[in-house]
Amino acid sequence: MKMKMKTLKSLIFYINFFQTIIKINCQQYFIPTGRSHHTATLIGTKIYFFGGATDLSHEQLTNDLFYLDISKSFDKTLGPLPFVNLNNYNTLYLPPSNIGAASSIFNDLILYFGGQPTDNNPLVCSFNTTGLEWKNPTASSPRGVFLSAVADNNNRIYIFGGGFNEINVNGIVQYTYNKETIIFDPINEIWANGESLLIGREGHTATFLSDTKEIVYIGGINNVGLIDMTNLDVYNSINNTWSQWVTTNPPQQRTYHTAVLSESDVLSNDIFIYKIGDYANYSEENYFNIQTTPIITRKIDRIRIIIVTFSILILCTSIFGIIIIGVKKFNNNNNNNNNNNNDDDGNDDYDTNQELQPPEDVMPEP
């Protein structure tokens, strides 16, 4: 009886353990709400998303922080994207809800500038992607929403443009487009002023060219309208000067778009622009497959798969082994009990005082 109880308890333990593993591996991913005017910053293989407005009127702001690991393949037709929520980590400082901020990276830090929590409380903060901790730097941030921030090879961050409300000489509040270039040293948290441009703007893109140390500004909008894209404004970070590039076959004017520098064309300074909302040239992709994952990552994933596979195999083998052993012991106990009962029945029918008689067919002759 004790053996049966021990076997049953072991079986229950392994079943609960197996259910826990399944629950952990099948847990649902974080599903963020739709948003606009947020930031998206790539560090390593993770894209970190911060802030934004979750309604069409841009009144419901958020300070959500989450990331998507692009080193892993996913299929959105089978379920939600594998976003990971970072809102539940304990930290001494939390940034205010925000839209229209600019972000840049410094080592494992993401730095956020400007945006619109309020005009009198410009945002400047950093998030440590290793320690998962927010920090509010001592340096004050420039005002502006929908500004740009880009880092050079020496970790200096160049901030340009953006719009903000200010009171003019007549006491009237007016919306102003910033035309100043501001340089931030993240190591010492020191600000410096660069050369200003003749016209300000917001909603533009800034792309740093590592071969010439120039920053190309494309598109945007100001009080006149959309910025002309026939001539691109270019800032030289070495000599702190502005110049213009004359373009051929320029695309339509635009604002709040994106610009990405192709790695294969860095030396030729080619800029590739994608117009958000241009559905004529847009194709939706359901599948995201990693073909160029680093060898180390592939080895780690392979080891992880092997470990998980063997763990599940060992667990299943243990469960079936315990079941088989329990069944065998149960059968053995039943057989032993039956044998003992048979022996007892035989002993009850036999009289020790009765003389043993041979069978009739082998009776001895008289």
C-alpha cells in the first residue's frame, strides 16, 4: 500500500511539472495597442518602441516601452507578433507619456530628446537596454516635437529641427519651427551649439554618412509648407557647415516619413526613401524569416532547441517509466496476494493427522 501511494505521488508531481513547462512555453506575447508618432530604435537585434498616441486625435498619450527581437523568425498569420513588454520592470524613474520625440543610441543606451509631454517640460531621458532601467539625465533638452537626432562615429548626437509653441513680442502664442543645430555629448552630458540653417522644419529625416561625416536632411514641413526635395540640406559635422545637394528626379514632397541608408551603398552616399502610405508600391509581408542570423546566434538557438528537446524527451520518458514501474509493481503485488491466498486455501483443506493414501491405480498388491 505504501509503495502504491509513493508511486502515485511521484506520478502527480511529474504531471504537474510537465504542465508547468507547457504553460511557460505557450504563454501569450504582449499585444500593444495601435499608435502613431512613437519612436523605434534598433540596438543589436531588437527594435525598441516607446511612447506615441493611441487615438486619432492625439490626446491619449502613452509611455509604453516594448521591443521586437528580429533575430527570430515569426509568422503573423499564426498569431500576434512576439513583442516583449518592458513596462513591468521596477525603476526609480519613469518618463512622461510622449509623442514626437527623437531617439538615438549610445552603447547600450537609448537616448530620447524633445517630444510633447508639455512645452514647458521637454523630455530628455535614457533607457539602459542591459539593466532595463530608466534614467533622467541632468542636462536639459531642447524644445521641439517631431525633431531629429542622429549620432556620428564619435558618439556625438546632432539634434535639429522640431516645432514648439512660443509667445512672440506681441504676446501671441505662435508655433515656431526650430532651425538650430544642437550637439549633445552623452558621456559628459554637455550641450553645444552648431551652425543654424536658414529655415526650420519638423517631420523630416536625418541620415548620417560615415564616409564623409555628413548628415543629409530630407523632407519635412514648416510654416510655408512641405520642404522642397529638389535640393537636400546637408550638414558637415567636421567643419560645422551647411551645403545643398541638387537631386535628379526627386520624389514627391513629404513629411513624417522614414529614410534608411543601404549598407552596400554607404560610399556612394545613396539615400533610399520609402513613402509611408504609398500603397501603389507597398506589398504586405506575413512572414519574417531570418536568413543572415549570425553563426553564434544560430549555435545558441540550436543548443537551446537541443536542450529543450532532450528535456522534454527525458521528462516524457520519466513519466512513462514511472507509469510502467507502477503498473508492474501493482501487478506483482496482486500476484503475490493471489499466491498467498491460494496457499492459505490449500493449508485449510489439508489435515496433518490424516494418513496419506496413494492413488487407487497404484494401490500396492496384498
